[in-house]
Amino acid sequence: MPAPPAIDGPAYLRLVGLGALVGIPAALLAVGFIALVHQLEHLLWTELPDALGASSPPWYLVIGLPVVGAAIVVFARTLLPGDGGHAPLGGINATPTPVRYAPGVALAALGALPFGAVLGPEAPLIALGSVVGIGLTSWVRLGDEERAVVATAGSFAAIAALFGGPLVAGLLLVEAGISRGAALIAGLLPGLVAAAIGYSIFIGFGDWGGLREATLTVPDLPGYTTLRVVDLLLAIVIGIVAALLMSLVHGTGRAIERRGPGKLGMAGLLIAGGLVVGLIAQLADVLGANSQDVLFSGQTSIPAVVAEGSFGIVLLLVVAKSLGYMICLACGFRGGPVFPAIFIGIALAMLAVVAFDVSPTLAVSVGTAAGLASATRLLFAALLFATLIAGSAGFDTVPAVVLAASAAWIVATTLERRLEKIEAEAGAAQARGSGPSVASSS
């Protein structure tokens, strides 16, 4: 998060104006990127099976396409600058991305997202939006802090539609930089203006290029008007379970990442990861789930899991999606960590719908809040996004959403801090133990 600029009359107004200006090309770039991902996905998973005479993707495509995507990511990370962008295990990262990294970031994302990697589009969009901000302001005399503010404005213009508009994007900024205090508002305003401009452009394009499929919406949810005590208790349980599961997924992913690729090397680990993800998706398909609900970010699969009436199939999707998500986080794919976590949170909540006849509207809201808070450690952005996703049908779910997000945040944060403490103590013990052996060997 860039340091807040000084509010200095015309100079600050110029910065806000630059944020609004950057919001237009950043949103247009995001529109083009999302449309390209959608068209590639349609080509690979619908038109290609049709050409092969299959009504759905055959097993060799389910297993093979993630491997092909992994090879593309290897190419992007190896031969282009920037290592394909930020690693998804780092969470939402708004650090400005240099312009020369843009080809690598775009290619790595195009190798991951349409080929079935269990990651979301938010991370590459954040990076590419910041590239637009840096590129378009390179001809303007700005300080480093001001340039970083404009770059961040481009990032949040690019992702505004994914998170339901500028409010969630702005709140993400607030929570990411809350330690800076009230002065942070000065740094947020250009980004908020850019997000508003960007969202307006997204709305203007309507459903062109599959844009509406990229936004996380669940149509035709029934109205939730009766808040029950059991619903509040279930919300807490879902928040705790989601946090435990996300901590396991992310913790295992970090352990694999710290261990390094070993003899496989970066390329071998990526290819192996793509193969395992494809095998998991195909196994889930054999067991009765849809392989397409296991692969990808999960944005377009949420209506399917909400409509699923089998407890076993929903549980299978939770397990398979979690495994695929963990592997993609750990093995070197590039993409965002948010939307698979939201899918998993909603799927966990849908288990209560099938088992206890809970309202699906409550499950969508509570699951979104629990998944997002568990994966990002952001509380208020999770609350707002969970409230927006259900729309007017879910206004009365807000108390349960608060409890789910709070439970998830407390458990996930506690586990993360304990893990960091254990790792620090282990590192210190290892450092103390290595001293004598080095001395004796000399």
C-alpha cells in the first residue's frame, strides 16, 4: 500500500483527476482480459469437445489441459521478466507492477485460468491495472508516492466489477492499509474514484465477452426473512470450519513452497501440479461430481453447487476443490486466492442446507463471508461482499454473516500467529543447533 500523499490543493486535485483518468483504460484492459479468458475457456472446454464428438470434456482433456496450461506458465515465468506476477500464497498484493512485467503476468494468467487452474482472476487484474497506472503517468512529473497511488488506482479500477463495485474495492484498500490511520483516506480517494469509473465501464459493456459470468452472482435466491437462533449458531460453526480448512490448505501450500521444488525444479513441479489437479477433477467426475466445478476459480460454478441436492456430491466438491486449490497455490501457478476460497465457503454452508434444510440464501451469504475472511484475513470487506452477493434477498442474513466472518477471522488469525511462532522457534532452535556442528567440523 503506497504512503498517503499530502493534500495540497491543486496538486492533490490533479492526483484525483489522474486516478479518474487511469480508471478508464484500466477498466478497458480488464474488460479485454476477462473476455479473452472467457473465450479461451469456451474454446478449450466447449468447442474442442464438440469438435471431438463429445458432449462434455473427455477424460484426456480434463487431465491434459491443466498440464498444457502449466507448461505455458513455465514459459512465462522462465523466459519473461517478473516471474509471472505475485505468488497467490501472498494474498491480495497491491504492490505496483513494473510495465515490463506485463507480458509475463498476462501470459502466466492465460496459462492458468482458462486451462483449469483453481485460482481466480483478481491477482493478474490487480497487477495489470497497476501497469496501466504506471504506464499512463510516466509522462507526468510525479513523486514515487504519488505514482504508487495512481498505480493502485489502476488496480482497483480493474477489479471493481469482480467485487461488485467500488465499495468492496475501496474497503479492501482500507483494511490493507489501516495501520496508516486517518491519513490513509488521502491515498484511497484516487483509487475509489478510479474504481467507480471502472465499474461504470463494466456496466456499460453488459454481458459482452462473458463479463457477467466473471462477476460473482447467484440468481433467483429466495428471500430470507426469518432469523433463527439455530442459523446464528450454524454461521459460527461454518466460520470455524472454513477457517480450519483454509488454514490447512494455505499452511500446507506454504510448507510445500518453503521446501522448494527439489529435484523436479520449478518446471517439473508446475507440470506435476497441473497433472494432479486434472486427475483430481477427473476422479471427482467419475464419483458423480462435475469436473468443471472442481477446476477453475469457482465463480461460474456457485449456482450449480447451490442447486445441488446431494450431500455426498457437495462434500466431494469441498474436498476436491480444496485439494486442487492447495496444489495450485503451492506448485507455482499464477492467479488470485480469493474466489476458490469463496466457492469452498459456500459449498461448506450448502452442506447445512442439504442436511438441515437451512435457507440457501443464508448459506450463500455466510459461506462467502467465511471463505473470504479465512483466505484473506480481511473482515469488513468480507462482510460487505457477502451482503452484496445475495442482494435484497439476503438483507436479514447480516447478523449471521457478521458471526460467520468474525469466527473465521478469529480462528484463522490465531492459527496463523501460532504457526508463525512455531516456525520462528524452530528456526531459532535450528540456528542454535547448527553452531557446534560447524565449529566441530572445522
